Amino acid sequence: MTDNDKTTTAHFSTATPKGPRLPKLKKRPPKLAVIIGATLLASFVLGILGSWVYVRYMTSGSARTQLEQSRNIVVNEESAIIDVAQNVSPSVVSITSSVAQTDIFGGTSNGTSSGTGIIVSTDGLILTNKHVVEGGTDFNVIVTDGNGKNTEYKGGRVVAKDPTTDIAFLRIDAKNLKAAQLGDSSKVKVGQRVIAIGNALGQFQNSVTTGIISGIQRPVTASSGDGGGAENLQNLFQTDAAINPGNSGGPLVNIDGQVIGINTAVAGNAQNIGFAIPINEARNDIVSVLEKGKIVRAYLGVRYVAVTPQLAASESLPVSEGALITANAGQSAVLSGSPADRAGLRDGDIITKVNDMMINKNNSLASILSSFRPGDAVTISYYRDGGIKTTKATLEEAQN
């Protein structure tokens, strides 16, 4: 083998070729690797710690904040209801009276009737339902001061009854009473919170119940349930605030403590379906009784039902809002000799507007007419024979 062969073999050998000796170096840790490793480890630890802190303090803090906010809403609403109950209760009275009762054998005896009223003047004028006072004598009125102290006033007397709706007035000899604050029932919306206060079952004075407005502009045929006559009522609020016998005539109030309705009826074949007369329909009555000692109400002379989209669809009516002049069998839709009769209105007409006031779910014909006085001349728009027509009527005083 030649020298060249040895060189070639060595060139392909896996052994470390011999070469010049290099100085020996002391072994040292790879600084860059250590730094990188430490950084990664620190980042990992800090990430875990940060995640724990976020979950422990940030996330749970947010949850606690939301919980606190929800709790505050509940507490604030409860506080508002408590305030309303305390502020309004002194303006709510319990009414009892003697009534003649007939037994199954035809005999008569004296019984007791109970209801509720709303103080509307500091000198003892009380707003209530007409059916609370009808047939009653010897009216006693109990006023509470809101702190459990009751004062009984005997000898209450009926001073006025509305001929067109379930509204009446009592008067007691008193001074310095707390009159209720009246709201604007035209602004009431479905779903808003309301509170009812009244003499539930005739024995639980100033009972407070809460609920919402379940519907507006409801028509109801109400009766006493004891064989008495029935009354057709229009434009009522529907509420799920519990209304029981004895609550009649009491206030339905908003969360600001303003009276927006007069509790008047309850559906006997259902649960939590009660009805209240919008307070705007009693405003003119209150003013006229305070000024003249009697109800002076403008009178048009029609019987009607409120037109709703549902009624319009079921009866194929040409408009979805208004007042459809109609009556049950045996009744006249347009009263003979009335302002409506002289104005040419007739059964089947749909009144859509009085002057510039539209009849809709927030403003019934009755509530619009209640803003006028006897002697006022009004322009009535109505639908007949495929078009809108107008006529003029001079309103008269309704007779009791």
C-alpha cells in the first residue's frame, strides 16, 4: 500500500483526524440556553399565576359585580314598593255599609258590604266604585295614617254617582286628610309595574299587592255575582296584581305612587285577571263634584265597543282603531233624542276622532268625552259606507 493509499483511507475514516493540538478549554454552562430556559420557565409560572389572579379576582369580581347589580335592582324595586305603600296608604280608606239581604225563603235581613275608596280632597271627598255604594246605608269609613293607627268616620254619605261608568263619591266630615296624587292614565303601557291597595275580603285593610299592566282598553261585562244587574264597562286596564272582593274602589298606582286606575272588577273564572278604570275617566267627575257637588258629565248618547286589531280582523272592519257604535239585543245603539241622534250617527258607524283627538288604545271615546263640558260643540269623524265622514254635535249634561 502506498502513502497515497493511506491518505485516501484516512480521509474516509470516521476517526477524528489528527491535527494540531488545540488548547484545552474549561467546561462552562451555556449561558444563552440557561437564560432562554429561565425566561420560558418564568413566563410559564407568570402565565399560570396571571390566569389564577384573573379567575380569582377579575372573573369572580365581575360575577360578584353582576350579582350585586341584580341584587341592587331587586332591593331598589322593593324599596320603591315599600315607599309607595307607605306614602299612598294614608290616602286609601276602607268602606263598610249595611245592606238588605234576601235569603232563599224570601226573607230579608241586614248584612254588611265592604269596599275601598281613594281620598281626593283633604276635606273628606272619597272616590270609589258605584257598585260599592249602591244599595248601602250607614256608611263607615276607616282611614289609616300609615303607621297602623286607624280613625273611623261614621255617617259617610253618597254625594254623586256617575250614570255612565262605575264611579261614585262619598263624603265624610274630616279635615287635613291626605289626598292621593293622580297620574296620567293615557301614558300607561303594557308591562309596566303597578301596585294595588285595598280592603281585601273586607277584613284585611290596606292590603298591598303588586303586578303589571297585562292589557289595556279591555271591555268587560261586570256583575255583583249575587243576582244583581250587570254593567258594560269599556276601556279598562287589565292587571295581574291580585284584586279581591273588598278591593273595589281602591287605587291602582304606578311605581311613582300616582293613582292611574280605580280597581273595579275581577274575572271569576280565571287567576290574576283584574280590571281597573283609568283615572283620566274620573278626572272631570272629581272636578265637577268639588266645584258643584255633583257629577256634571258631557253626554253624546251612544253605546259602543272599542275597536281593536283583533276585533277588526274577526269582524272584517275597515279600521283597526275607533269606537264601533253597537248595542246588545234590546238596547239602542244611539239613544233617541240624544246629541248623537241629532248629529245623524247610527248603529254600525265607527267613530275615529273627536275634534283632533284620535280614538285609540290610549284614548277611548269615553275618556275623550270626559275632557269636555256640557254645551261644548265638537266635530266627530266617523267611518261609514267606505269613507270617513264628519258631523257636529253639541254635548249635553248626562242625567243621573
